[in-house]
Amino acid sequence: MYLHEAMEKLFRQVGRSMTTKEIAEKLNENKWYRKADGSLITPYQIYGRAKGHPELFYCEGSTISLKGSTTRKIAFERTSKQHVRISQNTVKDSVLVEKMLMNKQNFKSAKDVDGFVPQASGLYCIRIKNVHLLPEPFGTILLERGHDILYIGIASENLYKRFLNQELRAKGHGTFFRSMGAVLGYKPPKGSLIEKRNKKNYKFSKTDELKIIGWINENLMVNWVESAGDLDSLETGLIVKYLPLLNLSKNPAALQILSYLRKECVEIANRN
């Protein structure tokens, strides 16, 4: 039996959508499919196989559904650590978005989300596992705020591009990534923006980028919610309410020291 055949059989048995983690665990238990090397089936393998058989499966973030199943629910479906798409037309929907986004049980380690972040609009939140891992005075400031939230942001078009690629993997110009690097003490190469049109979007060296990505993977937890509608207003409300440490725009508790560090990076990148 091929893996996709075992997945289809499992869906017909349980009669509902499942997360990639849940599918992998159940198939490892029932042993309907065995890998040639004897290793366990992984959630990433399940996701890849589902993507490879669009005629059989729907993929919504890390949740997989069997096509033709009457049990598939697109909106408000609840499964373990699921990320859902919700329309943004009512106040009730806004409350639900916040509840789903900020629920700590929905957060995953930053190192485990590649391949799961969808190409859809939405909001994202970034937390730190241990506040004491932040350099001073940032650790103390976050302790005084009484939470572990570093950043809240929106992807008006594509969470995969904005949140995963730019903010977590340095593929582009991520605001959070630049701030995180500056907080950790990294500086861009001298003069690296001199020939660039945008004189503020500094980047770190490739070696430093890899170090920052490694730190992010080891120490940060992330969550996202697919959503459409007035994301800008939603983001503003959440930033004002939670006062994330590294948000500067819209934040009544924006840190002057972070602004200084970012300005220093810009100056270095524009210096002859």
C-alpha cells in the first residue's frame, strides 16, 4: 500500500479532517504503510504527499481533508493546534481571530513550521520561550510587561512570503528579522546600502543571517491565523492591547532603545 492510499483509507475510517501530525501518528501506530528505511512517518512527509495528490486531498495549513468527504468544514473547524481561515465581517469574527491567534496552545516552535505556513492573508504572533534569553534591557522590560510576546504582524496577501520567508528566514526585508538581529547585537555590513534605492532596509551578512535564524529556531514560538478583511485595524487593536516588545509602529509602548539600535544599523549600512 502506498502512503497516499494509507492516508485515504485512514480518512474514510475516521470520517473527519486531521492535522498532519495526527495522520502521521495514526499511520505509525497501525503500520498500514512502512518506509523502506524503517523510520517513522513524519508530519512533513504527510504534507508533501497530500500536496502531491491534489486529486485526493485538500490542504489548509497543517490540516488535511479528503476530497469528496461530507465531513470537511472549511470555516471554524476545530482540531488540535489547527490554523483556520475565518471571514472578517463581524465583531464576533474579530474576537475569534484574537482568541485563535493568542492561544498559547496553538503555538509551534519556529523550527517546525516550514512547509505548513499557507500562501494566504492573515495575522501572525511571535513569542519567546524564555524571557531571560533576551539581552538586557529587553529581558527585564518584557518581564515588567508580564508576557512573552515579541511581535504581532499582518500579511495582507501572503503569510508564507511575509511571515515565514521574510520575518523568520531572512528572504526579503522582514521588519521583525531586522529588529531581532539588532537586539541580538548584529550589525549590517558597512556601506551595504550605499548603492541601494531604499536606504533603510538594511540586511545582515549571510553568516550572521544564519546565526539569527538558528537563534529564532531554537528560542521562539509562532502562531498564525488565516484571515481576510480589515487586517490593519485588527493588528492595531492587538498591538495596543498586548504591547509586543519589538513592534514600533502603532505601539504606545514602543521602545526608544530599539529605535536607536535600528537607526544605528541604518547608519552603518549607509556609511562609506
